[in-house]
Amino acid sequence: MLTRRHIRIKVLQSLYAFIQNEGASGAKALSELEKSLANIYRLYLLDLHILRQLVFFLEERKAIEEKKQFSSPALVHTLGLAVSHPFLRRLADDGDLVSALEIHRVHFGDASDVVRKLLFDYWQSDLAKTHFDENLPLGEGWLKQFYGQYVANNEDLHAVYEGMEMHWADDLEAAQMMVVKTMKNLRQNKPLLVELYKDEDDARFGKELILKVLADRSDWEKRLIEKSTHWDIDRMALVDRLLVEMALSELVGFPEVPPRVTINEALDVAKSYSTPKSAAFVNGLIDSIFTDLKAEGKVQKIGRGLL
């Protein structure tokens, strides 16, 4: 499931696209945000789809081995254990997953050969030889090792993902954490699929934040101009400006979120998505305007210690 930080990043990206697209409406910005967040779930399903393909690939290897004139009964047995592995069977047969793949139209299309190559690379690797050694038991962590080495860190696969959605390079970690959570769900006998959001509050957070920023932009612009005694606001990097506006809207509009959390998140995103000096610059602006907002009584926080 997504963290608030990742939701903030998607809000930043949606706002950036909105500002660049002159004439776009707030409804369009909100629609693009919702689409961008939903696409992370599709990325998660694509990784699960590869694990399903592994089941069918191993069944294929087992059938080929059985037909050989001098087949290895031990290898056939080991492959039989693999394809009957509880997690793989659920991946192959789970109705909720099959339905989700159909609803979200999850497939690799012309890039299916990349997945096929990934599976063959694994099959011919020393790792697979270890996993399917007829003299060794099939270890509990073999599927996690396959995912970590041949899916999660596969540059060819990542290039395919980036070709599908330009922002998926930023979303890989979130989707992969959801896959890891799916593996944990199996061990805990919970439903296989992971929800995109932790709860309803997180599901609303991104939408509410982007609407508050769009509603408050004129006020934030006036305040930024007041603070810009030594620089021109029009020369301020758009990412930096949007991070300041997002933080201010969150400080005023989300009473349950501690100010320090909001500010630290803005600074962390600035370090990743702007210039090396942006964090200090953004911090100074937020701190200065936040001081004014508190003095005006516009910051009301709920709970002890939030201020």
C-alpha cells in the first residue's frame, strides 16, 4: 500500500503537469492524479502477473522433462513440488487476482518476449540449479529469491515499464513493497491482494491536498511575493514553489498531521526532485510563512504536541 510520501509525490507530479498545461481545469488535474495513483496498482499487478507466468513456465519445463527419452525423475519430482507450492498455486488460481488482471487489462503485449527471456535466464542460472537440485529440498525462500534477482532488479523489465508509463520509475519501489506484502499475506493466511491505500484517510489525502493547493494558490502567491525581497518569484523553480504551496496547504488544511511531518516530507521530496540547494530554500520559505499563519490563527492542530 502507498505511503503518504508517495501520495505527496504523485500530487506534486500532477500539479506540475497542470501548471505546464495552460488552460487545464482543476477537474483535469484531479482526474490525472487519480489515474496516476490507480496506475501504481496496475504496476503491482504486472509484477504479480510475472509470478503467475512462472507457474506456467515451470509446468511447461516439467512437461518437457517428462517427455525426454532420458528424463530425470528427481527433477520432475522437484518441479512438481514447485508448481504445487501454495503461493504459486494461489497465484495461478486465485479468483480475485484473475479478476483484477482482467479488469485492469494487465498484459505485456509486444513486450511478452522480455518476460519470456527473464524466465529462461532464471531457468538457466546457477540460482535455478540450486533451487531445483534433485539432491536438495526446495527451500522456503526460493520464490522470494527469484523475485528479488530476476524481477525486482531487472533493468530490461524496468525499461518496459517506463515505456508504458513515464512515472513508473518513481513508482517501482511502492509496487514492489506491495508484492512483498502479498507474500506476507500468504504466510498469514490473509487475502492475496493488497489494497492500494492503508485506509480511507489515505485514500482521500491526495485528492483533498491537490484541491486545497488549487484553491489556495492565489494566497500562497501573495505571501511568496511578500517574502521575495531579493529574488523574483517567476524565477523560482516550479518544483520548489509547488512543494512550498503543498506544505502550506497541508499545514492549514490537515489539522491531524503534525507540522514537523509535513515540513520534513516536503524537504525530503525536494532533495529527490529538485536541486541540491532546494531543501534549505524550501525550508526557509515554509518556516517564514508558517510563522505568519500561526500568528494569524490560521493553523489549528488537533491533538497534544502537534504544535
